[in-house]
Amino acid sequence: QVQLVESGGGLVQAGGSLRLSCAASGRTLSSYAMGWFRQAPGKERELVAAINWSGGSTYYADSVKGRFTISRDNAKNTVYLQMNSLKPEDTAVYYCAARSRFRPATKNYDYWGQGTQVIVSS
């Protein structure tokens, strides 16, 4: 079993950048495909980006393509979400999650972090 802890959220102005981190413990991160999700108030949880175990395959929601980049450092047991050109509609709680196999658009993940809040002001 793997435990996930997100960090890096905060308040940023529209057009700004943030980098979220997801640190894993309990098992090596290289055993898992990873995803970043977000959930805004009153909305369903949305898959934002996903990455396979090696970093060689990625997936992005249309809403963040060209602005967000998912990456991982298995040696540091950490996954990142670089968020650029942020918009107010990116405001949400962001969660990282892990699953055994990479399946690009699936929302079915086995392990979840507690989330980190991102607020983008206009």
C-alpha cells in the first residue's frame, strides 16, 4: 500500500504558475501509474493529467493541455504537476492518486492523497 501527500497549493493570480508535488511513502512510486485530479465546489472530480510508471506516457484533459505538465522523479518518490497560465476556473482542490497500470483517461484509482487547495484570483 502507498501513502500519498500533496503539497504546493496556494493562492495565485490569473496567469501565474504553481507546482504541485505528491510525495509517496510505503511503497516505491515506480510501481504505480499516477494521476492528478481536481474537484471544484459543486462539481465532479475531474482527471487533469496522468503518467505511466516511467514517465514515457502521459495524458492531459483538454482543459489543461498546453498549460499543465505532469512529471515524476521515481528516485525521489515524487510526482509533480507544473501549472502555468492559471485561470480562475482552475480553482479547485487538487488530488494525486495511484493505480497499478496506466490507463490514460480512467478515473479508477486505488490510492488517494488528502488534497491541496489551489485558488486562482482574477
